[in-house]
Amino acid sequence: DAGVTQSPTHLIKTRGQQVTLRCSPISGHKSVSWYQQVLGQGPQFIFQYYEKEERGRGNFPDRFSARQFPNYSSELNVNALLLGDSALYLCASRRRGAPGTNEKLFFGSGTQLSVL
Amino acid sequence: AQTVTQSQPEMSVQEAETVTLSCTYDTSESDYYLFWYKQPPSRQMILVIRQEAYKQQNATENRFSVNFQKAAKSFSLKISDSQLGDAAMYFCAYRAGWGAQKLVFGQGTRLTINP
């Protein structure tokens, strides 16, 4: 079975532009989460989606938005890019993502976004 | 808010020896989970080991084991018989048992294995 796949792997944008990152979860997984990892730091939680509904949001500005599609794939959108948005964006999936469970979380290899 | 702290930015160990990576966390929750993730140059986060806070027994996965001290809010990772393939960034992470299913990560420890 394929793992979590993300596209593109690398992306270069300029300040003020908009970007869309894509994630396909493992087959059968209905929960998708997004993380931002700035160079030299641990990942920070951005969003969690389950069954197409937002179930959690981290401390990120409204320029960041996401959605989940009926096939459980997801997109992360960032508007009005800033230099500080340069980071590795990781997507992760799990089967349900319900509270009180300890399902394993599977990560993709990320999209490296550079903002110039 | 929950926080996770890794005080060792870098560690190194000789191949075949044992190394311990430190992690402390802060939470007011009683139900939570703790994890160690490995991030090799491929950038993919790989789960190494996990511990449920309600379990007193320390988790073990082959050469990897943890020392979970709940009262001290400490969660260290021991790697025995270190191998060259263990070289990577290691992140300690916390997740509350209820509510938003988000992981809170530490800053990471870069582990180097010397042949």
C-alpha cells in the first residue's frame, strides 16, 4: 500500500503570492493533519480534518486554510506569503483520529516551500 | 498550554554503544500519550516508540526503550547497540488523550553515530 503522498516535493514562491499544497492519505485513513516545520525546529500543528470537517486548528493566521475532499485527500492553502512561511509542510494521516484512541500517525515526506 | 523540551541539540555515540536522549514536558492533563519520532534526511517522520501515560510499564521496541517518569514529567529514549542507520533527528512529542488530536513536538536532538 502507498504511504502518505504529498505534492509537490519542492516549491519556490515570492512574497505576496498564494500556494496550494496537496496530500493524499493512506487508503482507508479518514483523518488528515498538517504541520509546519521551520528549519531547526520541531513541527507545529496547523490543522486536523476528519470526514471533511475541521477538528482542530493551531495558532496560525487566517492566511492559512485547508479543506478535505470526499476521497479524504486534503489541500493546504497559504495566501499572501511571507518570508517566514518558508518551511517544510508535513501531512499526516490516521484511520479515524478520534479522541481517546492511540492510532498510529503516518507522515508524508513533506513539501519544502521557499518564499523569496 | 502543553510544552515539550529537548535540552540536547546534538548527541553523538560510538557504533554498538548505548545513548540516551532526554525529554521533559509540561501538562495539566492526566490522560495523554508520549512519542519519539525519528526524522532522517528523507524528511519523513517515523514513529520509533510510544507510551500511554496511564501505563506504568516503560515501552520497549527492540533496541529502543523509554524511561517514563510521570511525576517528574520526563520521557527519555534509550537506544541500545547503536547502528549507523540510527543517525537522524529525534523528536519527542506529546498528545492529549482528548480534544484536538494534535502533536506537540520538542525542538529535536540530532544524533550522530560514529563508526
